[in-house]
Amino acid sequence: MTWYSRRVRQRRASAIRREHKRSNVIGERVRAARHLHAPVMTHEHTCQRATRLSGYALTRDALVRIENQQRSAYDYEVIALSLALGVDVRFLLGLTDDPGSMTLVPMPEDS
């Protein structure tokens, strides 16, 4: 292994992952928001709502990995999850402990 490949490999891990052994800050909050609903929103239902409301495809595998902090979340995924779960984006990001109104946006009907 050359010195260059070692440097590249060292740069790939994020600072958060190295310090805290996690890939994102929203994983625990997403799981908590899913469990605030009665009945608890499943991974599949959450993904369907996120995809329908935001237009960005979010798979069940991606959601599970985000919740388990094995994968980073893109900004558009944070917004999609916020819409799907009916919580404030600031709640998911850990900036507030108030999830917001918890009002679910109705899903648009197929045209």
C-alpha cells in the first residue's frame, strides 16, 4: 500500500463517525418519531410516505441503515423523513426536543 492510498483511506471516515462511532445525528430521532405515532409507523409505511410526499425514493434498507446509524442521511432525505413523519426538521437534527405538531400531511392520490 502506498502512502497516497493510506491517506485517501484515512480521509473517507467522517469526523463524527471517528469520534462517536455513528454516521448521522438523525437516526435515533427518526426511530423516536416513528414510535410517537399510534399505531407505530412501519419502515415500509414511512418509506412510502417519504417517497410520495417528497418525490425522492427512499428504500426500506436505507431507512433501516439511517436509523441504525450505519449510513449518512442526505439533506433531501431529512426533509422527506420530516414530511413523512409529520415532525419538524429541527427535531430530527437534534436542535429541539419538540417534535412539532405531529400533523401528518395527507398523501396525494394517484392521478
